[in-house]
Amino acid sequence: MKPIGRWFKSNPRYLIYPFLLMKMKKRICLPVLLFVLLSCPVLAIWHLDSQSVTVDLKISSDVDIVRGAGSSLDYVTANVSFVPKEEESQLVLKIDAEPSYRVVGGDYVFRWDSPVPANPGFEIDTVVKTKNVFNPVRKIPFPYLGFSDDVMQYTRPTKTIDSDDLKVIEKASELAAGETDYYAVVFKMADWTKETVKYDLSTLNVKASRKASYVLAHKDGVCDEITTLFLALLRAVGIPGRFISGIAYTESKEFPKNWGAHGWAEVYFPGTGWVPFDVTYGEYGYVDPTHIKLKESLDSSETDVSYEWLGHGIELSTSPLVVDANLIEHKGVVPDVLELKVSPVQQQVGIGSYNLVEATVRNRIDSYVSAFIFIARINELDIDGNNYRSIMLKPLETKKVYWLVKVIDSLPSEYTYTFPITVADMRNTSADSAFFVVPGSTVFSREEMESIVDAAGKEEEKVFSKRVEVNCSREKETYYVYDSIKISCVARNTGNFPFKSLDFCFSDTCKVADLGISQEKSFDYVLEKPKAGVNKVKFSIEGKEVSKSFFYDVSVLDEPKISIDDLEFPANIAFDKPYSVSFTLKKISASMPNDVKVDFDATGLKNSADVEELKVDRKLIFNMNSRDLSLKPNLFVISVSYHDINGKLYTVKEDFEISLSDVTFGQRMVIWLHDADRWLRNLFK
């Protein structure tokens, strides 16, 4: 090692070598496999929602001393700053250390005097109890300019948190543009960092944490880099943030131990103080109780242990800092601050259809909160994008989040399916619902479902949208595809603000009108040539202060249709033999054929059958005798008539011929007499 330091003035033959040991850099953390665990969100997850966690924690390291010829060594010291801290969320129940030590400014200082052992080492043995603490945050304006000097230092660039880099400034400004809410800016930067930077274990091969500007350019890293970029974005817009080193719990199979070194951030909120944000774990505004805080610093590159010695001809070979943690106990369950409800936008869809899952999230407390909401995966249901949504809620606010889902095309079409829906947050609050997949039901397109999400987003952006109520109605309940459907929508202003020059639109047909306080207006629309199934009619109201969309579902029936299938009869038959004619009335429409009447004309001999409603396919059999047949080809006609609910008549016919075979002379005479008798009877009818 190249000596660095200063001359020790009392003896010019000696140098003091302040050797800086590893800082627990490149912390190997993962977000507790939450996205896997919460595919079954009703499982209890102790490390997320426990009231308190008690851990036995050991921190140790050593150093090998290499002596050159004629070397001498007076002492070696190790200054350890990586030790548990006492604060509201963390109590140090016990702390012992070997060898003897002294505490200087919160650091543990170990000293080995001459004769210094060849392999001096230390061990700090502690028991730490953490508490699941929530830090309430109220409305804070952005930008905020009233920070004290001791807080202001955390707004300035440092070695790896290079918030003065032009690209970092550009991205931070883009994320914060137009925002007046301090918490919202912090949330946006945390969420953008989490979604943009890929957690990449291969970067652990790099000895030192990379600068925020590098992470921004390459979009990968581990917890140190993820946190460093997040802090740089905050500092670039004047929000104080500091780097926290410690340990945390993970159940990732990529790591040999559940407990490992970890880095996260604390953000300063005026009126509240320092609030933890663990971007890697997706914990915004809090950390779970397995996070044990060991160090806070301006920059992630600060060392956790530094060595200093007095002597010459000496080299030190340091070992990595070893942290071992074992759970002693966890107690209690923290009550959740959220309330969840879930429902599908469409209760019934067809095979291959898109649908939307809508989760309503309500903040039950008078503080800002952030959360991740998860939807459980189902094999037969494709989820568009991630199965989670991040959400920020103001005090007592309610918001909706959506997942676009698609029923797979390969479901067998002879069954009806129930698709259960479960959503949950990271603290195990969950909600359930279901929708049905029925063959032949409406197949909704991606565009139809996406338009609902887009409209909901616009509505949330406009502050007065919720002050407008919309109700739509139609003239009757049942329509067919040949109908023209008149729809009437009424818009009412329930607020105390008059709206001027609003656009009231059905699809692309718009009218401009005002909507005064407590006033309502009615608008009509005629839907021509509707499609069979559910027709979604969009009625929207757009203005400077309002964006409101109402999707009115009109169920439209296809025209009833019956086919005559599976017709069976003998093409040739001997005289005076019994035979039968059978066929199936097959319902090939979704709508119900009513007043079904079947007329069967067997060469003048007529039979009939009546069916009130053809709910399912029906097989009919007519038993006949060939004594009634003629020598010429005998024409048979099946006529089916039926109506829809409106009384419209529909008909379908099927005809066929049956011939006699091997007819004797005597049989011919009998047939001739039968034909003559039939002719006479028909003549006098």
C-alpha cells in the first residue's frame, strides 16, 4: 500500500497511515421477494407488519499485519462507525465488544498497542429492538426554502451523489415540473427510480458504488446505486436526503442468508423530520421493522471502518466487515392505514376478451401515505404489465388503480368460468371479487378498456370533476341489432362553482353549454346499428376545470336464429313399412327464439309441434308408415316459425324426398287407390 498521511512530529522516523477499510459497499439487498410472495397476498408476512422485531447482531472484522525488514509498530486503531443507533424506532438493548474500546462521537474505537498481534480483530455483539414506526406527513409546499443549516448540507452534491450533474438535474426537473406538493415530488422520484433502475447483482463485482450520474445513464445497480440516484434527484431540486447504512431481511433465494447489509434513504420533511424511503424494497415513507439502522451519512462512499497505525515498514491487509444477525422474536401486528375494495369493470365477458380490474384504495388517516397494491395472478388470465401498482394518497384521500387483463383464447368453449380476483397491499390488507367468462358473451377490445383508464386519469387531474354527476337512461330494456337506440344522459352540477363552455359529447358528437350551480342539462343520442352484446356508450364532459366520462352499457340481442340440423330419414323404403324422420332444432343465436312452431308436411299428411321458448337444442321424431307414400318422389317439408320479444317473425324451412322401392303390382294398385282417395279428399276441402 502506498503510504498516505502526515509526519508524526515527535518522531520523524514514523508515519501515521490512516487506511480506509471497506464501507460495506455494494450492499446485496432485494425487495423481500414481495412480488412473488404477494401472488398469494393473504399469507401473513411477519417481517413487514410486525409491531416490533428483536435481533441478535454481531459485527466483526480483522486485519493481517505484514511486517517488512526492520519494521516497527507502536499501535493500530480501528474506528468503527457501523454500529446500531438509539432513536425512536430503534432501541439498543445490549452491546458488548472485544477487545476493550472507547466511544468517540458515536463511533467505537479499538486500539492495539505494542506488541501488536499479527491478526488484530474486533467483535461488537448487540441486541437491537426495532419498532414499526409511522411518520405522519402533512401538506408541504414545493419548492420549500426554509431549511436550517444542519439540514441544508443534505441538499448539496457529494462524491457519488453528484446532484450537480447536468443529466441528473435535467431528469429531476422533468419529474418535478409543475408540481406544488413536496411529498408528491419525493414519491415521483422514488417511484421513477424503482421502475427505471434494474436491480442487477452482477454490479456487485464493482468494488465501489457508482455515481448517481452513471446509474442514471446505465439504469442498473444494487441498493447503494438505486438509493444514490434517488438522493441525487432529490438534492437536484433542493430536497434534503441522506444515505442510511444498515441491515435488512430478505427471503430471496439468491442470497445464502436472510439478513444482509443494505442501504436506503431518509428524506427530510419540514414539520416531521427525517422519514425513511427504501426505494429498493418499495417502502416509501416508512421501512419495515427488519431494517436496523447502523449509520447515516452525506454520501454512500463514506467508510464504515477506518484503520490507523503508527510505525514504518508495515502493510495492512484488511478483511471484509462481517455482519451476522439472528431473529430473537417478533411481536404484534401493525394495523394497516388503507382500506381496499376491488371489482371488475365488466361482470361477464367472452373467451379472449379484455377486462379491467378496478381497485379502490382509501387512506384512513390524516397523513400522506404511499403503498404498493398487488393483484394475484391466475394462469388463465394475462395481466398487462406489472401485477402491482404504486399509489400516493393525500390525507383521507380515495383513489382508484386499474389492471388491464385478458382472458386467454384457448379456454374450452363448452364451459362457463368464474375468475376470482384478489388484491392486497404489502401489509396484508386484501379484497376479493370475481367475474364470469361465458362463451358467446361480449369480447371487449383492448382499446375499449384502455379508454376507461384514460378517462379516469383525466378525471383525477381536474379538481372539480367530482362536482358533476351524470346519469343515463334508455327508452326500454331490450334491444335487438336492428333497433335504433335512444339514450338520454343528464349532467348535474352538485358543487358551488358555475362551469362555462363545457363540451358535452357522445363519441364525436358534441354540444357546448354552460352548467350553473345546482343546474342540470339533458342530452340525447341515437345509437344506430348497435352490435350484439354489450355496447359501451361514452358520454363525456370536458372543460378547463372538469373532465368527466360516463360509460353507459347497453345490452343488445342478436336476432334469434334456429337451424334444422341432424336430419335423418330413409331415402328409399319398401311399401307398408314403418319409418321415422328425426331432426334437431338448434339454437344458434345468443337471444331466445319465442313461440316456436314446427309444421311437418309429409306429402300432404301434416303434423305440428309447439315450443314456447327454445332455451336449448331440441330433437323431434315423427313416426310414419310408408303405406301413405306415392310411387312418385314424395316431398317432405319441415317449416319452423318463431318470434323475438318484439314480435318480429322468423322462418326456416328444410325439404327432402323419400322414394318407395321394390313395389309389387298389387302394392301399386293399393297405392293408386290411396292416391285417388287423397285427391278426392283434397278436392272437397
